[in-house]
Amino acid sequence: MAAASARLAILLALLAASSALAAAQKAKAAKPAAGPAGAADAAPPTDVNKALKDDQFSEFKQLLHDTRVDTQINAQLTDSYNGLTIFAPTNAAFDKLKAGVLNGLSPQNQIQLVLYCVLPRFYSLSMLGTLDGKVNTQGSGHDGPYKYDIKRAGNNVNVSTGVNSMLLGSPVSKDFPLAVYPVDKVPLPYELFGPKPPTPAPAPAPAPAKSKTKKKHKKSAGIAEPPVADDSTASDGADKKSAAAGLVGTRWVAAVGVVAAAVLGGLF
């Protein structure tokens, strides 16, 4: 009788275990159909607007939408094997900008400013800490891609643009393919906000051509310099003087002759 009771107890325990196992398997099989929201939460982040759902990013989200960069980012997240990293300025960061800075940019430069906040691959915080030097972004200009100077700063990472610098906040998205780090300043690319090189000075005017006219002789103070005559003029002058002297001599001889004749005539 005791043996029969023991067998019955074992049988009941087996039945209870079997029922519990069946119920667990049934619940597991029904979970995907009953909980689509849970499955969606586990999906990799491919929508930048969902990643920036916090109200502190409302101004950055608006700028992403106005420039249509959010559409480009979402397409890359769906299609890229490298992923993306975003340095997302908070509303407080935009409040620190001088009035009119954003409105003073052309539409193309506004797009470049937003793309400057996006790195063309996924970086975890530990990966960013291993970087030391220039890192490309998706912003670019005539001289190539706009860059950051990224270096470790203790347990954090310092990001410098050449115009301003900032430390990264705790990531709001850290799963591949999208990493998003809040920053308390709007990253300002050097190519757009750095000092402009000075305008080169105009080339000097060419020196005037030297005159080929004959140089004039300087005169000594108080002394008149005799005029310079060529050989023909000097010769003509000498001839005229000789002729005049001869004429005077002839006339003088004739006059003496006349006087002598008069004297002789009076004596006889």
C-alpha cells in the first residue's frame, strides 16, 4: 500500500512538471506576437529623430529638419556598414551663440554646419578615447573635409574645432550603428568661423621709364659758364675777326698816307 502511494506521488509530480514546462513553452511562443513594442525597442537605432527624443535637443532637431540632413542620416544608418557618430548640441549650446550667427550663414553653410556635427563612422566613448589628432567629419569645403582635433581628457574626451572646444556628455544612443553624444557648445568649424587671412596688398605700380633727353650741365653759383660752340661756329668767328682786323689795318695805312701828302703839299 505504501509503495502504491509513493508511485502515485511520483506520477503527480511528473504531471505537474510537464504542465509547467508546457505553459512556459506556450508563453515563449506567444511573446513575439503579443509584444511587438518590445521587439521594436530591441531593433538597432536607424532614426536620428527618435535618438534625439529628449526635449533638450529640440533646436538641433529643427535644424536637422530644416536642412534635410535628418533624411540623409537616416538613409546612411539603414545602408551603412560603418555607422555614424553625432555630437549633438543642446538647446543651452544654441543659447550661447551670438545673435544672428545662424541666420548670417547661407543655406549651404548651414548644411555644412550640421554635417560638421556628424562623424562618418560609429565611435564608442572608449574608441574616441584612443584617437589622438585630426578626425574627419561629414562637413566639407573647398579644402577638403572639416575636421576635429580629438584627445582624451581624463575619463572623458575633449573635442576641439580650432574655434571652440567641448567635453562630450554621456551618450544618449550608444548602440551600433548610431552613437549620439550631447555637447554644451555648437561645434563651429574653423573653415566657416576661423579668422580670415588678410587681403594681400596691391602690387606696386611700375616705375616710370627714364627720359633719354640730354642732361643739362649744372652751373656753378655766381659764375657764368661760357656757351659751348661747335667747331664750325668757332672757325667762322675767327675768320670774321681776322677779316675785320685786316680791314682796319688797311684803312689806317690809307689815312696815314693822306695826312703825309697834305703835310708835304704845305711845305712845297
